[in-house]
Amino acid sequence: MRYLLIAILPLCLFVGSCNNPAENIPDVSGIKVALDTRRFDQDLYAIDTNHIGEGLQKLLAKYPDFLNYFLDTTMAYGIYGNYNDTSRAIIDGLKPFLTFKDFVQLKDSINSHYPDTKETDAALTDGFRFMKYYMPDYRIPKIIYVNMGLSKWPSFPLDPTTMCIGLDMFLGPQFPYYHSIGVPDYMGAHLRKSYLPVSLFSTVYQTLHPYNTDDKSLLDLMIQHGKEEYFLHKVLPHDPDSVLFGFTNLQVNWCLTNEELIYNFFIHQNLLYDKEVHDIHPYISDGPFAKGLESGADTVRVSPGNIGTWLGYRIVCSYMNRNPKVSLGELLAQPIDAARFLDEAKYKPK
């Protein structure tokens, strides 16, 4: 069976949300969120490199729960609290990070893109307001902005009360050094400043609802990922699908135009209940294109690799539209019986 690219129509980028026109977005302006954000990246580079040990002592007072984790776990310098300028771990590890020209240029690039984080802080604050609206008991974490030296850690939890964001991974797809560390072109949308809140709230979600991938079918994984996307659409409701999925605008429109084709492809290829990792992994992870969904004769592929997440989101939308009394918290907490969930969703691709 040959799957051809159907002509792409100029669709509105917000059509992909669960309802059209835009969902009834709740008013969260009255929800108070005092977001605590800190620029560890700038504080670290403010250290006098002639007196690093003394600078670390001062930094420890401001970041008592984070400094050693950064130095010894994330960066693996092995300093272990020995803040002595004669320490080999400082001389051979931390000092080059603070003084080597390539790292200094990276620091300067971060400061150029993020002289402050007011815009980002505002976007995160708004997202946490929506979280408090849907999950009133949720405890807002501190946010620590870091520079990880292009280690490809965009966001990660320190503990349930602290989230970290690597500003070095949000310098835009044109930043020249991403290629040198092996970041493929198809991940470009994830490197945009606009994707930073998505990355953070994706980490928040996976901290609350860790993925279980053992012995799971493609449909299981699609619904797991679809729940996460549904959550992201709820807490970042003003962001377009191109940002929330980390797709290009063209890829979003391709998905919307070819929804029936995508679903029928999974059915005809017997993929929905397939549990073989090598068969299903390409459809629920980022990649250059969706395997098998476009003609091999096409010189330019438009479909996104992570097509299963997009379709999973559409199935979750259908389920929630048919079960309006189910809260967001109930949806996320319920275990997944994929076949039953699909049946109750009454999903019909458009």
C-alpha cells in the first residue's frame, strides 16, 4: 500500500486543539503565584577565577541544596565540598569551564539571549497559575536557570521542590554549536526560546506521572504521551500546537490534513497493538519524519517523526470531549487500558 502526501491546506494552527474555536480558557488572573527564579548561570560566572574556592563558599550560601549537585553530579567535577584553589578538581574541571574561551563565548551567548528572564518567568508563572487552577494542591517549585555547557539537558528536577532549566539549550536552532554536539536538524523546534516553558512543564508532568514503557503497545504509549500533551495544552493554552508539540508549522498542518491517513496507516500496518520496540519507537519519539507515511519518491518529507504523540493527543481529546465530567487530575491519574480507552473515546479521525 502506497501512502502519498495529501495536499496541505492553509489551516489555522490552533485547529489542532480539542475544540474549535479555541477552548474556554479559564480566568486564572486571580490565582497568586510568587515564582522564585534564580540565575545560577550568572552567579557562577560572577566568581573571581583567581579565588574560586572563596567564590564557591559564597555561592553555597545562596544555593545550599544545588551547588554540590551541580558540581559533582551534573558536571561530574568531583569537588565534593573541597573548595580549595589547589584542588585538582577545581584546577582541571571547574576553572576551565569558567575561563576557556569556548565556554566563555557560550556564557556570553546565553547572556545575549537572556539578559534577564522576565519574559520567561512571566510565561512560567502563567503556566503555574493554570496548574494551580486544575491542581490546587500542587506545590510550585523554585526555578534555577543553569548553563550546562551544551550537555543536552534542557530541563530536569533537582527534587520535588526545585526544577532546573538549561538556558544553553534554548539559544535558537541557528546557534552554530548545536550541530557539533550532535543535535539533529529535526530537533530545531525544541531549541527555540518559545519551547522553554513546554520543556519545563513536560518535566513537571513526567515527575508527577513517570512513563511506564515496559511491555507496552504503541497504543499504550500513544495514550501516555497524549495525556502529557493534553496536560501541556491545559497549562499553556495560549501556545500554538507548533510550539506545544515541538513541530514546525508545516508539520502541524500536515498532521491536521492527514489525520485519517495516519490512523488508517497504524491500523493497516497492525501497529496499534504492536509491542516490538524497533517497530513502534520511531512513532513516539522525535525523528526526521514519520516512517512509511509519505511516498519514498518524495524528496522532501513533511511528516513529523513523533506522529504517535500527536495522534495520541487527538484520541485523548476525543475521550475528554465525550467525558466532560472527568477532571484533568482524574484523567492523568487513571491507569491506561488502551483498548478500553480508545473504545470510550469513540475516536473518529477527520
